[in-house]
Amino acid sequence: MIEDKNPKRTPLSELGEFKLIEHLTNHFEINQKSTVKGIGDDAAILSFEDKDLVISTDLLVEGVHFDLSYVPLKHLGYKAVMVNLSDIYAMNAIATQITVSIAVSNRFPLEALEELYAGISTAAKLYNVDVVGGDTTSSTSGLIISITALGEVEKGNQVLRSGAKPNDLLVVTGDIGGAYMGLQILEREKEVFKVNPQSQPDLSMYTYIVERQLKPEARKDMVELLKQLDVKPTSMIDISDGLSSEVIHLCKQSKVGVDVYENKIPLDPQVIATCEEFNIDSTTVALNGGEDYELLMTISQEDYPKIKGNPNLSVIGYMTEERKGMHLVTRAEEKIPIIAKGWNALNNQP
Amino acid sequence: MIEDKNPKRTPLSELGEFKLIEHLTNHFEINQKSTVKGIGDDAAILSFEDKDLVISTDLLVEGVHFDLSYVPLKHLGYKAVMVNLSDIYAMNAIATQITVSIAVSNRFPLEALEELYAGISTAAKLYNVDVVGGDTTSSTSGLIISITALGEVEKGNQVLRSGAKPNDLLVVTGDIGGAYMGLQILEREKEVFKVNPQSQPDLSMYTYIVERQLKPEARKDMVELLKQLDVKPTSMIDISDGLSSEVIHLCKQSKVGVDVYENKIPLDPQVIATCEEFNIDSTTVALNGGEDYELLMTISQEDYPKIKGNPNLSVIGYMTEERKGMHLVTRAEEKIPIIAKGWNALNNQP
């Protein structure tokens, strides 16, 4: 499906490990004040002065987390960074550095790795994070990307999953379900392509949801917005595995219950239209879809006037006593228990 | 070669991703003052106060960096931690935290991952580092381990690769070449086992070198010793790829030359004996072997009295002007150029 516009294929073995790492990383700039020394020694040196440091790590595996038959390598590099930054923003912190490790089989030419690193580099620049370290090695099969992200937060300003209280409002940023429906479109086109490799897919009707899947944006802007609005959430998590799974995390770690209102869940019209086309329930997609990388948070009722009417923040429910349990209140005003059916990397094994 | 003493095999899919992570990580203790919050949120929270932070990351891939036919999983977990801590000590820092990400195919039962984590846990306890995060996911083929290590160092106390000056002494800790010869023994026994699976290998003659390969120790003790001796090296690196490769790194980054004396390179008698048995030149093994995880450093001549006679520290040469080049001075007093032939993960592709 993806045309190879670059006919040049330089085998990785031509460079060797050290030269490859140097070639891929020598253009990374250092912009963060906290980066004392970046790539080029046994370790990077960082200095966070009076701030606290947050750190998170994720592993993306070809064939499990991504399918190179429809994911361009540049987008993959970008998304791999987003997945990690999203965890940092979910702590109410600002991302400052990443390390990037790649294992790659020799079926990839140098030019493919350059594409991947171009995406990583673009993401790093846009989100103002320094790439301070990494490892590049061979793999016996596919491509594996391991990123560790660091961020800084004023002492006491971090937001955990465990701080929600009964009566707090449950708030979600942006809209959800798009990334999952984008994946359905891409999977469908892949099947069409298998049958007829000459077909030219028209994805213009699905631009938004396909981009949500291929090139998600971590919500740094929402951390900045919350600061502007002077709202410190009582708890927060990023939506990587689906709304229901993340709601359960907040409830369990905060020891509270929740009522989520089906009619308040923010859905893009393209998500609704595509759900109709695929004959899938859009609420199911929103609850279990995953990969939206929006932020889910609870805020105190006192803060409601500060967020009221803001198009980026939707109140979708409120927290209750733990003993009341976790429920979805449907459009028909039925209460049904929320169960995690989020995307599970270990059950999706080939 | 390795007997399966544990007949219980619980499929990973029985637990699911969240429960698996919880099961594997719930016993990790937090001991470091700088760990504010460990595993269990979107990110860990750390606080380094007035110290600088160093960070390093490594990726280990089955079939490239290790062979499970003779590496017990517990040893592998231990070694994976050592490989990373070694980079931290090479900065003259003390390791404080690690994050551990694992991708694993479903041919591994839960009990295998428990073994791996037991090794990680043992290493973390012995070296006093907190395991503060990680990711566990499936892979389409083998086992991949990605560890990021953090350490702390008093501001200004870090030692880079770039600080060596002409006339500085080149010093190596412990002895080298053992890990490589241990690997030769294990590879030989693997071939014997293939021909005759009933054979019981007698490795008692090779205990030291096999242990150097399977269960290396990172030289935290040497960082402590240097502090006791009040010696701050002018440059330092850990020996992961072989002495020649690391010497070249120090010289290039410090813009100096070097004379290394063949007869000063510290070799264990078992390395010498095994080299004779395999009919390999022991100096070649020391120069190109790799995986010893000793520290290679340069120190000012003024500090020589402080290290003189210490059995842990061997002076093996001295730094020269850059234009004089990098040479090995042989036992026959010939000068031959030092060339990197270190182990290269990208040329060792299957």
C-alpha cells in the first residue's frame, strides 16, 4: 500500500553499529536547560535542580503494536514518541528528554531507519524534548522500538491516578474512539489491497480518524491549558487502552466508584458515521477502542466554573463512593457495570 | 543443556497484560531516597535534589545478545541489569533506579518470566537500585529486554570519555578476556550437546570464565574504591565491546593518542590456559573479546601513588599526543596500531 519513493537501499552492515548510531543521532539538538550532556558517552547527564522528575517507558513491537504494511515509518517514529510523552503529560508534567532504542532486522535498509528517525526527530522538535540516548542493535525478526521519556514537574504538582474523591467530576480531553475506527479503515483497505494491488484507496472521507490512528498527538497542550485555567486535577491517566479500562484504573487506585454518562462521551462525527458504516456501536468503540492518547482526569466540583464551556474538556460523569461501583448510565437511563475490555497486547498474539 | 526443573507451565494469556505486570513487579521494594513513587502510575516520580542524574539504556535481543540454550533465565535477568549499571558506574555515578521492559513470545510460560524477574530482582537488591517502571508485552518471536538505568552523581563529579590528557595513565579494573573465553566454552558444549544430548559437560575447569560470561558483575565497588582513594579519573568508559574498541573511544573523544603495553594487560590464569587450549592468542582475546564490564579509565600521573599496588587496578599504558596515534607495544617491543574489532551487534546478524 505504501509506495517506496526512495529506491536507494543501503544495507545496515555497510555502516556498523557505532557509525549507524552516530549517523542516526548526530543531528539531534539539545534545547532543554536540564540536559547537561546528551548522546555520546556511557550515559547522558541531566540536572533537574528543584523540580521532580517523572519517567516512563514503553516498548512497541512490529506485528503486535504496528503493521508496517500500512504504517509509514516516519509516522511510526512520531507515534512511538507520542505514546511515551502521553504518560508524562498524564502526570501533569512537561516532557523534557527521551532515550530511543531500536532493534531492527537486516531486511531494513539504512534509508528506512532514516525515515523512522525523521519521525522521532520531528516529534522531539515539536514537543521540545531532547533525544539524549539510545541503543541500536539487530533483531532476529522485526522492528522493536523502546522509548523512555523523562519529564519535570514542580514539587507537589504531579497528579497521580489515586487522588479522585467521591463527587469529583470525570473529565476527558478531545474526543475518543477515532484511533480505533481509523485502524478498522486501514485494516479494511489492507484486505482490499491483498485482493487487488492496483486499487487506489480513497481515504478522504476518513482523514481525521486515519490520522488519529497513524499520527496521534499527546496532549501537552492540555497540561498547559489546565495550568492557565488554574485547575489541578485530583487524578489523571492517559487513554491508551480504552476509556473503560482507564476509568477502572482511576477508580481502583482512588478507591471510588463512578457513573459515566453515555450521552456525554465526546465522539467526532466521522467516528459516528464510520461506526454506522461498520455497524458497530459507537459507545462500545469509545469504551474499548484505545490508542486515543487523550487525558482522562477527575476535578473537584469547585473547579467546574473554570472549565465550563471549554470545547477541549468534556465532563462525562462523576465519581461516587467505592461501594456504589462503576457504571455506565446509558441513553435509556439504564445502569450497566463498566468492565475492562481494553486492547490487551498479550491476548493479541499472532 | 539446561534442565527444566519446574514442570509447571502457566500460559501468559491466562493472566492478561495488567495482571502479568502486577504479578511480576509487586514484590519490588523501594529503597532509594530519590524514589518518590515507583511502579503503578503513568510514570514513576523521582527527586534528585542537588545531584545530577545520569541515564543510560540498552536493548538485549534473543539470538543476537544471548542464546537461551545455555543462558539460564535467572542469569540473563541479572546480566541485563549489570550491562546497564555498568554504564552508570562508567560515569563515576551510583546507580539508583532502573526501568525494565520485556517483549516475550507466548512460547514462554509465566514460570520462565518469573525466573527472569528473579534475576532482575536479585541484581537490583544487591546493587541497591529500585525498579521503578517498565512494560511487558508480547513479541512475534523471541525475548527482548530493554532496561534504562538512572544514577546520581554530585555535580561536577561525573567522568566523561573526553577528559584524558597526554601523559595520563591508562588503568583497567579487574582482568579481561574472561567473558569471551567463557562464551567459547559454552558454544563448544552446545555443539557437543547437539551431537550427544546425554553428555554431561564438566565445566569445573572453567568456572571463573563461564561465570564471567553468564553472570558478570558491574564495578560499583570500583567507583566506591576510587572515592576512598580520592582519585577522580580524567576519563572513563566501561568495557562492553572489547579493550581496543574502548581505548579508541577514549582517545578519539579526548583527542589524544595511546601506548598500551601488551605485557601489562591483566589476564586470569584460566583465560590464558583456555586460550592455549583453543589455540587463540590471549592478547587478541583481551583486545577484542568484550562483555567483561570492567572499567577503563585514565588518571593523572599525580594520582599514581594512590593506586600503586592496588590489586584491582592495573596500569596498562599511558596517553600520548593525538598525532602519535594509538598503538599496542608488544612483548617484542614492536609498536602496532590499535584497530577496533570489537563485537559488533549489526554484523553478527543471523
